[in-house]
Amino acid sequence: QAAAPKAAAPEEGGLDLAAVAENALAEGAPAAPPAATRGKGSWRDDAYGPYRLLDRIAVGGMAEVFKAKRSGVEGFEKIVAMKRILPHLSDNKEFVDMFVDEAKMVAGLTHPSIVQIFDLGRIDKSYYIAMEYVHGRDLRTILKRAKEKGLRMPLDLCLRVAGQVCSALEYAHRKKDDRGRAMEIVHRDVSPQNILISFEGQVKLTDFGIAKAATKASNTDRGALRGKLLYMSPEQAWGKAMDRRSDLFSLGIVLYEMITDQKPFLGVGTEMSILEMVRQCRIEPPRKVNSRVPGSLDAVVMKALARDPDERYQDAGEMHRALDKVLSDRQPPSASDLARFVEVLFDRHEREEALPEDHPSGEHSDGSGERPAGGGQAEFTAVPDPMSVDTLLKRFGIK
């Protein structure tokens, strides 16, 4: 079996997620976390501090996520999404410290396209984050459902989603602390499962900083790496220092996937060479994959995906303006346009139900979109992906 390419030692401030992935390749399938952390009935104590747990939305390698309710005086109630660290990680001090530090840093982010954090707490040895609950689906689920129905998200809606994420990133990247100092926030994991779309058509970016804490998880926590390899920037894959431009590269990958229905680093070469493919950053222009991609949009995507950060957009505002320019000769899509698309993808019964426990995202998700104009989207036929992200990572021994 071929050896995985070795990552360079991380520079100061870098996130050596690549090294973590390589360790997963070398070690093979890890032992599963204690069964009690995965059991469907283990959480049903209902009361959890000031919250009441209503439903478990998902469970991943680092945490389980619940729909919860906090009650107050005079019948006050608020629904939140609660992310609770799994018990087997609560004794990992380095992981907990980084998880808490990152949560504290991003708690002050208040932007309409960022999932807001309301509370960070600890009950006994269990740490949790209470955050805004988004009723919808994540982008990963939306794209998968569209493919199943033989559809592709209309280009205008792809641009709206990417533009809203740009807006969120621009705000976070420019955020300053109370003393006016730049906080230098980098998301580190801009990917479809972290882009939520509500059934009302609102786009929300979630999980700022969580990827950094994931690198301190033990060998049993490979679920935290799910999908990350495919959305890394080259500098992240080398374990080098990252800045805001790394997030823009990852967003470029997401936009590429939305408009082509393909992941640029998936299905080329062997699974074991994915990290090397990301580092080399040889990407076929989206227009060659989908001839309906306008040349102006093709140029925007390829600039975002430049191997050298100096050749990319230098901030999210610049990328957002470039996307707006592509839309300049069209009627800009609205949140309601995005919301109508979900009526094509998810029926009323699904929109009124909670997410299933085996939902692929490590977090609550949501979805919406636009109704295909004149039935034209029927021309886009779904081509089954020969290798899903889950299949790929299972081969890595990452569960």
C-alpha cells in the first residue's frame, strides 16, 4: 500500500489538519467511542441544566447536537441548538481548552448570515454550546437531494448562497475586539455541511473555529475530519499558517461543487493521493465540466482557487463584489426565491419534521432554494457519484 505524502511541520499559527488526516490513514480504523456516548436513549434525561432536550439532531465524532428549549419567567421560551461534547472527550484537556477558547472568541459574532452562539457552559464534566437553531437543511443535504431528483441548483441561487457566505466571512475576518485589535478569525472549515439554509431562504454559516479544536481530539474522533480533506486550501493541506484567503479557497471549492455537481479533488487518482492533489491544486475550470457556466463566473471561481494565496481574492468583500458583477445583468435572486426551491426538493411533511438522528452533518442543518424556471432544470440529469465523501473517508478508516 502506498505511503501517504508527509505534511510539513506546521508554521506558527497553522492548523495541521493534514497531519491529523495522514495519521488516520496510517493508523487504520480506530476504536469506536464508548457505546454509551452513541446510544439513542442515553440522552433522554430531558432536563440539562436550564435547558430541556427535545430531540437529538445528530451525533458526530466530537459532539452530539440537540434541539433544546430554555424556559424563563412568564412563559418565556427559546428554542436553541445545543452542541454537547461527547463524554469520552471531556477528559481531553487540550481539546476542551481549545473548544472553549474558540467558542469564546466567536461568541461575539452577530451577523445575519452567521449562526449565533448564545451560551457556553459546563454541567458536571460535560461542556456545551447553545446556539441559534436553524430550521432547514445544510447545503450538503440540499445538493444531494437535488441530484436524487435529477436537478441542479440554478446558477443564480448558487451565486446568492456564495454571496451570503462571503458577507459572513467578510464580517468575521474584519472583526475587532473591545480594544480595537483585529481578532484575525479564520473559519478553517467552510464546507457544504457548515452552510445552513433555512426553509425561509436564509443562509447561515456555522462552526467557526471548531475545526481547530478537532485536531486535538484523540484517535477515536475521526468523525470530526469528515469531508474536510476535500475542502482544504493548499496551505492548509501543507500544515502552513492560514489567513482569510484560505477560507476563500474553501468557499471557491463549495461554489465549484454547486455549479458543476462535482468535487474537484474527488475521483482523480487514488484515495491516498488526495492530500497531494490538494497541495498541487490542479483544478479543471468549471466551464469545462458544465458548459452552462458563464465565462465571467468561471473566472471568479478559478481566481478563488488559485494555488498561491497572493493570486486569489484578498478578502471576502472583493470576492463578493465579483460575484455581484456576474449577476449584474440579471434579476438578483431573493431569500424567497431560495425558499421556493426547497418546495421542489422537500415536501411539506419533511419540512415540518425534525432531522433524523443519522443525518450526515455533525450539526443541525437546513435547506431551501428556488423553483426551477419553466422546468428548464429538468435538463440537468443526476449522475451518481461513484465515491461519496463517506465512502472515501471510510476507506481512510475515518468514521
